Amino acid sequence: MEELLEILENLKPGVDFPAQTDLIEDHILDSMSVVMLVGELNDAFDIEITPVDVIPENFKTVDAIYAMIQRLSDD
């Protein structure tokens, strides 16, 4: 989780990510941010986030992103 928060902070400095309830609806993460985030997560966690995984539900909150990382790490 610590590494995820660091990646998010580098992507969007100054955002209190753990306190956010909807990163997509609140326009904290836009489509370009999600694309950049996917690349960072793939590299940092040695996972492959496919287009099927790039849905709002997987990027809504820090916990949702972390759950996706864990799920893809188990595959």
C-alpha cells in the first residue's frame, strides 16, 4: 500500500488519496492519469493491467486500486 500511495502522490502531488471516496467522479484521476498510473503499477508491482481491468470500479479508491493489484499479483 505504501508504494501505491507513493506512486499516486508522484502522479498527483498534494492529494490526500486515502481520504478520497471517488477518484474518478471527483476528477482526481482522469483518463490520462489512469493510463500513466497503469504503466507505473505494471512496472512497480510486476503485474499486467489489461484493458479489461481498466474500469472505473478498479480506480475509484486507493483500496480498490490496491485490491486490483493484489488480485493481479495472485494470477
